[in-house]
Amino acid sequence: MECEMPQVNSNKEEIKQILEETKTIAVIGCSPNEEKASHIVARYLKNAGYTMIPVYPKEDEILGEKVYRSLEEIPSEIKIDMVDIFRKSDVIGHVVDAALERGDVKCIWTQLGLVNNEAANKAREAGLKVVQSHCTKIEHAELL
């Protein structure tokens, strides 16, 4: 599979602002495996003071938090600021659709190497901030 280059992306100032304003992050593809990047990043974000909501197809608890099977399964009374995606690029469109359906998500963030410009454009056009192919842990450590 050919790797797309991000055509839609935030700059460092926007990324810093996103990280400062975000309180709650849904981590899509949050693995229970402590050696996986998604688990390491989720733990870092939780330790940095964010409310971290793991989304994973199995497990009941990851990092002491209740696991949801999908973004759609997270109750609407839980307000989500950012959706941090650790899933293949072809799934990003579905996640963006689910985020737009919720109406409370302010930012779509895809991890290193993950780009879906079509989904990113759709999110940006709906008023969401978009960060593609960046690591929340690396950016947070560098900017904050």
C-alpha cells in the first residue's frame, strides 16, 4: 500500500493549542499490550492529566479505564475533545464519520504514518481540527 502524504494538517502552533485545550481523548485502537505504541501513548496521555478513553474490540479495562468497542459506544454524556487514531488508514473515514455524528469532537488526530486526506478534508470542512501522521506523546513532550 502506497503511503499518502498529509495534504491536510495542523502546524506546530495549532498542535500546541490543541494539546492545551484538550481534556478528553478517545484512543481508537488502544492495545492492552504494554509494548504496543498505542498503549505507551495512552499511558503517557493519562499520566499527563488527560481523561483517556480506550477504544478496542476486546478487553473490559485498559490502564484502569473502561474499554468501549467503538466511538459510537461511548455515552454522549462523556464529552470527547480529541479522537486519537491508531488504526489503518482505510478505517479513518469511518472513525471521522462517527466523530461527526457525535457532534462533540473538536480534533481528529492520526498517529505516525497514518494519513487519509479524504477523511481529513471531511473533518476540516465540518469545523474540526486535523493532525495527521504525528504522535500525541512526542508532540506533547516537545511542545508542553
